[in-house]
Amino acid sequence: MRLNPYQQQRSGFRREAKRTDPRKGNVNKQQTKTSPPEAGTPGPPPPPKVRRPRLFRPLMFTVGFAGCSFGGAAILQYETLKARVQTAKDGEELEKLVMGSQDMAYWHDWWNQLSSFQRQLLLLVSMVDDFWRSLTEGQRTATGIIVVNAAVLCCWRIPAMQRTMIKYFTSNPASKTQCLPMILSSFSHYSIIHMVANMYVLWTFSSGIVSLLGKEQFLAVYLSAGVISTMVSYVCKTASGRFYPSLGASGAVMAVLAAVCMKVPEAKLGIIFLPMVTFTAGNALKALVAIDSAGLILGWRLFDHAAHLGGALFGVWYVAYGHKLIWRRREPLVKLWHELRSKGGKGSRPGGGPEVR
């Protein structure tokens, strides 16, 4: 429960009234009565006024960070495709080299020269590599996000970092640090149950959202949703005058869930503890939006319902309109990046020959 410090001070213990000494006789009752305050005498201090924070800087940070996220995602996609082409060429050359080598005794001798520990280590690395390759691209991407959230959760358990964690990993519009916590709080969880619930939903929908958008576009949507949901929370907190810190990836996860439910509304979903109960993705999205809307209107404080609604609405908007307005217009930026890379490659290539595209 959050208490107003001023109200807590007003309702504190009062001093005990002085008892009259019976040996001094009767005291004039008029002396015991409190005299009214004279003119010009200052009364009790008024309650401190909480200054409403300005949200211009967080708004500019939201727009700039979202733009940089999608721009960086477009460049990352370009570099990934380029690396895949180069890897395919290198793989073909390596395959030709191995096929051309008929001396398998060399590898047999190399394996025999290894110690027992080295062999076990190579087998363990091979098993981990096989498991990693068995995951979908969405699950691999979600694994990285889960690792970051787990690392931040461990930092919350370090007493020396409590002040830093509260300052940078919890979002509050009344705080002096407004912008950076908007993204850092999206990877911050203080409760293990809170983190497990959010990461389970992210893991469940990661394969679907990455298959629809791709890894790079998914990362841009996830990061932008975290900042946008926090911005919506800032606006609602400032409008209502209720300033309290928030943290968690629920806003970004809600955007992922809403995007998948919006794209595939007829998909069947279920509850992990109640597998016999099934419902469509469209109905699930409507129910979540209705619950968060009721929580925002009624003032429930168990969750940051404004951040949930902000993330869900951003996910719906991006699938319906944002993909066409933002991602399909990335070609000029990619061409500019390609030209910059081409100029750098010409300057560093010996002989100054033409570039192979």
C-alpha cells in the first residue's frame, strides 16, 4: 500500500496533554482554553503540491528510439542477408575441399590424439549445437531476450545495486530520470513469478511473430512496444496524478500477443493449467483489452493496465497499418547504407578493383 508522506505525518501520534498538579489548586479554566489565532499569525502549512511532470522529453525519446529501432533493424537485415550469402559461398568451397580430400586417416588420427576430456567436451558442444539448431528462429530470438531479463533479475538481488536498479530499471514520470528507464524497465522484473509468466507468453508466441515479421522486424516491434507502452503509462499517471514506479516486459509482450492474435484471429489457444479450455486468439485479445480497460477506469493498481493497453494497441496498429507505413519504406535507408558500405569496401580493397555484388 502506498501512503502519502504528508498525510502520514498529519495522522501521527500526538503529544500527551500536561496534567494539572493538584497541589497548586484549581487552575483558571480560561487559561486552559486555546486562544484563537491572532490576525497575521501563520496557520498550519498547506499540503505540498506535487508538480505534474513534463512529458515532452519522454515523447521525443519515444519517437526517436522507435525510429532508430526500425532503422537499425533494416540495417541488421541487410547485414544478415549479406553474411548468409558469404557463408553459403564459404560452405561450398569447404565442401569441395573436403570432398576432394580422400585422406580420412588424418581425421581419424586427429581424433585419437585427443584426450578423454577433450572428446567429452566436443560431444557436449555438439549436443548443445544440435539443440540450438532444433529451435525455431523465433525461439532463438526469444532466448536472447530471456537471458537479458534473467540477468537483470539477478541484479535486483544484489544489495549494492538497489539504488541503481530503482533509478534506471523502474519507470516513473515523476522521477528525475525519465527517458532511459522507459526501455530498461521493459527488461526488468523483481519477482520471479512475474518474469516467468511474461517470458512464457513471449516464448509461446515468438515462433508465430517471427515467422510473420522476421527476426529483425520483430526486435524493432518489441523494443518500440516497450517504450511506447511506458509512454502511455506516463500519460495516464500524469493525468490521474498517481505517480508510482512500474517495471516489467508486459507492455512489449502484449504487443507481440496482440500482433499474432490480430494476424491469426482464428488460432486456437489454451491455458497451461487447464488444457481442456480452448478459445480463439481473437476472443483472447478482446478479453485482455476489456480487463485492462476496466482496470484503468476503476483504478486497479495490481498491474500497470495503461502499459498493457498501450502495448496491445500498438501491436494491433502495427499489423494493420504500421507494417506498410514503416517497414515497407525502408528501401531508401538500405540503399544509403549499401552505398556507404560500398565506398568503404572500395577504399579498403587492394588494387581498387570493381566491387562484386
